[in-house]
Amino acid sequence: MASDTPGERNIAVKRRGAWQPRRVVITRDARTYAHGVAMAERCAGAGLEVDELSGNAVRMPRAASERAAYALAKNTLAITVAPPSKLRLQPIAPSADWRIDLAQGCPAHCSYCYLAGSLKGPPITRAYANLDDLFDAAAAVEGAGTITSRSAARVGEGTTYEASCYTDPLAIEHLTGNLSRAVEHFGAWKADVQLRFTTKFADVAPLLALDHRGRTRMRASVNPAAYAPFEGGTDRVADRLTALGAMAEVGYPIGLTIAPIIAAAGWREAYSELIAEAALALRGIDALDLTVELITHRFTESSRAVLRSWYPGSKLDMGDTGRAVKYTKFGTKKIVYDRETMAELKGFFHDRIARDLPAARILYWT
């Protein structure tokens, strides 16, 4: 294992304050699932009052302003049932073969959050009680993926399932236990499969002793410390990297999600420092299985409008200068960095990662 004293890395694996929603509700149908009841009991054990709804609709109280409505929604946890659409797993390129949503919504306040343009309605965090239904849906598509399963470079990962497309599962794990359930399920699944999640949080203590069998890859979503004002309500990058090292020490494959890459003034120095910090945090870990995913800052017109309304004081540049328009296969329009900026960024990251993290595999650049 690492050259450190065993368990030494774990000492600093903590959070500055776990999320405590102001409002917790559980729907009628969620109460029919043992795991739904267990989540409600977790919340009650954390000192939170749980409101038992008479039906399945989660409605927000009337607020005095749009800003107040947003604040209340971001402070609401709803224990509910994943709808049928969530049980029809969808490909999630370039990350994984399939998207598996253990929850939807996130308590963090990132001023670049792509969920702003992806989810409809108020930004409530919804944790799903019917995990067994989701696991059955995952089993139905095992071996049928087209993203990693048929990639020569990534075929060793098996059929992959991304759990953090619409949420940060570690951010709410202390209240839901969903991520631990998923890790244990994949660990016991006798198939060539891998669960994947990425996080901006650091409390991995509940995951360290699980029988994961190497079938879950944790990735820390990181950006330079100078960009911390863009990531409100998250754990420090240093703590995320410490948590990543602790997971690697107990045999989890791990990764870095450097995202979103922001080409602000001084970006070369800032990202050089970040990559060096990651290398230091992971130094001395034997048999390190490390991947890197590189995702540049992008947004849509609608997400830009929503984010500017949510975070009017943010200094994040979402202007059109130095940008280009990219169309997805669905015909939607994304605003990305222009070709020259993209080329400069890509060359820098590939060179610097090869130098400072030679054991890492870069999975993709986008």
C-alpha cells in the first residue's frame, strides 16, 4: 500500500459541514419501500423533521420572490420513487455506457452548474426509494453498452454505469445511503460491470469498508483553488483529493474529473498547481488505477440565463468573446471555447498530465 502509515490519509477525510436541508418530505409511494422508510429514518436521526405527503406530487410552498423560491427548493430533500423514465437507462457519452440515477438534484451552489439547463422545475433534490427497480433496469442492459464496452481503449471497464449525471451522490449520502447500496450491489454483481460516480465532496468514510470488489470508480471533480468562489457549498479541493487517496488505498479504482476547465486569466499557473497537488495527494499508492476526464466549460443560452438569475453576483465569464457554437447530435446548441483556445487547453493538459501523473489514463477530452 502507500508509504504512509496505514490509515493516515483517512484522518483528514471529512467535511466542513454535511448538508442539512431545511425541508424533508417523503411521498406516499416512497413509504411503501423499505429503503424509502430507511432514508426517512436517517433524516429523522439527523434531527430533521420529515413531512409525510398524502400523495406523490412534491409541491413547493409559495415564495415571496423567485430568489426565495430558488433558495427553498435548493434546501429541500424529497424522498420519492424514480419514475418509469428513469428505469429506461440511457447512454451517457463520453462517460459511460448507461446513466443510472440514484437521485436527481444537488445541494451545491456551482455558478456553472449544467443542471440549470437540464432539469425542469424547481431545483429540489430527489432521492429515489426504489433502488432495486433501478438495479433491475441496469441488469437488463448489461453487456449492451456502446460507449465503453465497445471501445478498444476502455473495454476493460466492462459495462459502465454513471451515477452522477443528475446529482452528486456523495453530497447526500449521509441522508440517503443510496451510494453505499449501489456500491455493495455492484460489488456483489457477478458480471463485468463498473459503477462510476464523480463528486465535489469528501466524506467517503461510509464507503471505505464496503465490499466493492473494484467495481466502483470514484472520481473527484476538481478545479484550482482560485476558482473556489464558483463552487459554493462544496468541500475544499484538498479534502476531495485526500478522500480520493483514501479510496485508492482500500482498492477502489479512482479518477480525476477536471471540470469545467475555465480559461480565465492565469489558467496555466492555476491548473499546473492543481495537477501538482493531485500528484502529491496520490503519491506512494501502490497499483494506482487512475483515470482523468477533461471537460471544458460550456453552456447553453437557457442555462446561462438560469445561472445568471440564480447567481447574479458570480464573476464567472459566460460572455461570447472567445467562444464558438457547437451543435449536439440532438440539434441543441452549446456555447464552447473557440478552436484556438480549445487546442491550447488540450495541448497543455495532455502534456502536464503526462509529466506529473504518468500513471493516469486520459479517458476523453470534450
